[in-house]
Amino acid sequence: MRGRKGIGLESLAAIEGLYDAYLAQVSQLYRGLRPLQGFFGFQDGPQRNPCHRQFAERMEAALADASSASPAEILEVLRYMYRAPLEQRESRSAWWMLLAVQKLTIPLLPRLSPADTAELYAWYRKNYPSAMQLPPQKEILRQLKALGAGAP
């Protein structure tokens, strides 16, 4: 992804690549885990590994400039990023980070049509019930609702 700025025509493939690499790193961390490593603050556990921060930074860079992306490309990326945590619930360490990076999608939401935001709002609300919502998920729902309010 070096040398490229933001999301463009190959946006979903680039995002999927970042997710795949991150999930592979997290999986590797847990494979090499010793018994009780990271519990009670003794020794660094997988949740303190720099790969989590690096993933967030890479995602931020990938989503930073969406000026060349079409609304259809943005919608495709959003659907992927919103679906990914639901498929990784068993990996608690990765799951939290996948939820956290969703906040990076908020600036992209106004680029969608009201119909797309209304559809995404209904899907997101169904799949992220209030008990599962952190502040980024609450803000995403608020933005989607506001942007899709006039949609049929």
C-alpha cells in the first residue's frame, strides 16, 4: 500500500489485505502464548502487542483521503469493515480493535446517498444491538440515522 494515498479503485482489496495481515498477526500471537502470559499484568500478553496500534495507524492512512473513491466503493468498504468484527467474535483481542477502527469510517458516511445510509443504518442497528455498542458504534448509528432520514 506504500505510495498510495487513501482508498481508490482497489479499495476493498487493500482494506481486506490490512485485515487479513492483522488477523494473521493476532493468531500468531496466541499460538506462541505461554500459560498465564499476560494475566494479572505479568509479562506482556497479546493485547499489548504493537500490532494492534500499527493496524489502527494503517487503517487510518488507508481511509484518510477518500476523494478518489466513488460512493459505491465507499459503501463496499464500509460494509466490509462493519461486518468484520461480527466474524471475529472468538478473537477477543482482535474483536475489540476491529470495533475501534470503525470510528475511522465516520468521515466517509456523508459521501453515501440517503438511501444507502438508511439501508446501512437498518443493517447496523440490527447487527450491533445497544449492549454491543461502544462510543464509535453509537456515533456511527447517530450519523447514519441523520444522513438517511429522508430516504424512502
